[in-house]
Amino acid sequence: MCRAVFLLALTVLVCPAAEALDNGLALKPTMGWLHWERFMCNTDCYKDPNNCISERLYMQMADVMVKEGWKEAGYEYVCIDDCWPSHQRDAKGRLQADPKRFPGGIKKLADYVHSKGLKLGIYADVGKNTCAGYPGSLGYYETDAQTFADWDVDLLKFDGCYMDWKLLGEGYMNMSRALNKTGRSILYSCEWPLYEWSHKQPDYKAIRETCNHWRNFDDVYDSWSSIKSILDWTASHQDIIAPSAGPGGWNDPDMLVIGNFGLSHDQQESQMALWAIMAAPLLVSNDLRDICPRSKKLLQNTDIIAISQDPLGKQGQCTIKVDSFEVWERPLSKKRLAIAVLNTQEFGGPRGFFMRAAPGWKICDPQCNVTQILPQYKELGVQTPHTKLVVSVNPSGTTLLTVTPTSDYAGLIL
Ligand code: GLA
């Protein structure tokens, strides 16, 4: 609802984003680790005990998250994806973890993760089966919500396979209500719009009222073409999706694949910068036990995380595509702005981008202070609308800046 705000003689209409799911969660984009992209449906603990989907994997990730600075950087949720359950429900119709791979059960795993000061996420599906063919929750929403609450789970990723698309909305809303009814705070991560887009334009108002974040587009892979396709889709649908993001509910462009095999370091920087600009959940899918120091440093970069977690909670957008550059801009609190310049030209060397060409540069009137965050931290000092600042951007890399309006000529802080 729009509120009329009276400022001196000026009346302006303030229209906040639609109401978010009112469970007090995800006031900032969720941060954590999620197994899917890196570990997929590897259930062979006999041949591959270190990498199979088992309680050991999540316990080890939780250990590393505490020991290696991830928790301190803000990564909080340790999330299980598909392939954790047994193929059969128990005698009371409840989901149960595969007994060989999770001998202690999920409740014990949750206790372990909580003892580390972290939270546990689990995965289920709105339809008859999960995407990998395990039992789905259709017909069991209340039972499954209660089971997850009894296990002290903190997040549910709810997939949309094996479901009549016309029933998706109803299913996602019913599970949201079932989670609420348990009385436990369970963050609700949905894939509702992703499965609806091929049939109709999703109702983002209803989605924001139902879920804490929602996937819109294809699964991410460990490749630059996958990251590019996600950015292209987001830019071409931003007028529809970006307004629905804000504290309590976020668009989810899928996991960070930084620290794996497919992206160059520049491309990893692009993913990190753009996910922060898009106010995306930062759910890393990699092997935290074995990650190169440079990728780790990037994922733990406090200046980028501060952009991601900025309290204004506004999703950034692609504001101009010019000369094989894309400029993405995100308004931040205290009237600041984050600007990411992506060089989409995949040949040659670094190219210069004239910062005055960024639409958001108008906040430098009369003056601003600019800090470069990527590729290296650098204070670029005071700039004006007529500045000649040119930043260098590597092929498929991103230069990320924050811009702070500074005192005007009269010495007043804006
Ligand atoms: C779908 C989802 C993925 C992952 C798999 C698991 O493809 O979009 O994120 O959860 O299912 O089977």
C-alpha cells in the first residue's frame, strides 16, 4: 500500500515493495553453502566416501566454515540439496534420511550444525517426486513441514519437479502455511517462478508473500556461458522481477560456483560482483575443504559482502549496455551507489571504460568519492560530473566501485 508522506510543502508517495513473507527471516540475502552444483546426486559412499551425500559431508563443511573464516564472513546456512532421503517414507508416512548415509539422522546433524553456531537447510519438492526421483511432498505438506520442524531444520529449499504447473502456486502457498503452522522459523526457498515461466508470467506479488527467495531461471553450471545466460535473463526480465526484491524476499539467480573448475579468476570476480549487485542469496556450492586461496579471499571479501548485505535491500539492475560493456548499478544505504562494469568482450586485453558513461554517475554532481573494490581495492578519490576517470576492465571480468556523494561546495554533507 502507498503511504502519503508530507515533507514541508511537498507530498510524495512512498510505495514499498509488496509485503514480504512475514516470518522475520531473510531480511538480508541469505548466505551459506549448498551442496548441489558441486556434489550433485553422488550417493556412492562406498567408492567415494569423501564426496558422497552423507552426514559426514555437511559436518565437515560446518567444521571448515567455522575454522576458515566463512562463518565470520557471514556464511551461515549449511544446506542439503536433493538425494538425502530414503526412497521410502516411514510407517507413519514421514520422510526419513537414507539410513546408510545419514546413520545419525537429520535431527542429530542439525544439533551438530547448531553446536557450531550455524544453521541447517534441507530440500524437498512440491510435486510427486524430487527432480532426482526421491519422494516428493505432494499430499504430505503438513507432515513434511512438521518433520523438518521436529528435526530443528532452519531452511527448506522447495523444488518444483513432477508437479502439474497449474497447481504450483497452490502447492507453494500450502507449504508456506504448513511451515508457518509448525511455529518454527524456517526460511523458505522456492523455485515456483522457474517452473511457471514456460507457461505464464508468474505473480511476483504472491511469490514475495509466500517465499523468502525464489529461483527464476535455469540451474547454474560451472561455466562462464551459464553465468552469462543468467545475467542475460536477469537483465531482460529486470523490470518484472527486480521490484519484488527487498528485505524478507529475494530473486535467486542460483548458487555461486566460485572455487570450482570452470571459471577464470576474472569470471569468478564477475559472478561475485554481479551477485552482490543483484542482492542475490550467496549460497556457495564448492568444496570448502579444498579451495584455492584466491577464490576463498574473493568469497570472503568484506567490501563485496557489504554491498550484498546492504540494509537498503534494493536489487540492482543493468542500466546500460554499450560497446561490449554492461553497467550494473545498485543503490545502497546513505545515498551511495555500487557500480559494476562488466567487459563482455572475450578477446584482447583489458579495456578502458569512461565512468561518465555510467547512468548512475549523476550522483557525482557536484562531487563524489569513489572506491574501487575489484579487481583490486583502490581509493580513486574525489570525482565530479566532468571527471575523466577511466577504469580498466579485463575480458569477462568486472570492475566494481562504490560511489559516495560527498560534501557540496558549501561544505554540507549530502
Ligand atoms: C533442480 C533444481 C536444482 C537442484 C536439482 C536437484 O534442477 O533447480 O537446484 O535442486 O533439481 O535434483
